[in-house]
Amino acid sequence: MSPVERERELAKLPPARARLIRQRIWRYNHMQPEERQALRRRYQTFSQLPPDKQQTVRERLRELRQLPMTRRPLVHREVQQLRLLPEAQRQARMNSNQFRSRFSPQEQQIVRDLSTYLPN
């Protein structure tokens, strides 16, 4: 899609939505090639999920964004670290007392679903 076509389509959207999309396009255009490739892989993985799992991921990402600023980086970091582990190690870590004591039940569910449905 050309920039002119894109702007024509964005003009049809509510201003706040169009602004958000423009910001995301700008961010994407300023990513390093490796970051873009990783994003494409994550999108491909996501698009191959069944619709109910895609909805679960969307809900968990929304919940993650709504966490207090003090908790969000900790939960995000845990998801990232778990995604790098083999399945057995990931499950063992999520079943540990340390994991349960470190994260609230809601945070545990966010971590569990995102690291399961969006593995590396």
C-alpha cells in the first residue's frame, strides 16, 4: 500500500485510532531489521493460533497493559524469559512456589497464557 493510499484509509478512522496506527507504523519503520524479523515471526505464530487462543492472547495483552507501571515490566520480563525455556522447564518454573509468591493470580495467568501461546 502506498503512503497516499494508507493516508486515505487512515482518514476514514476515528482520529485517535488513526494516530495510534501512525505511531505503530513509525515505530515499525524505525526498527532494526532483526527486530522487524522477530515481529514478523511473532505475528505469524499468532496468526496460526485458533481464534479462541488469539482472543485469549489479546485479552492477556490488554490485562498486561492495564497492570500498574511497577508490575508491568516484571511480568513482561518473566514472559520473555519463559518463552526462551523448553516446555518442561517453563512448566516447572510456573509451578514453583517462587513463581506463585512473586506474581498475583492474574499476573500468573498473563504469564502462563502468553508464554504458552506465544513461545519463541
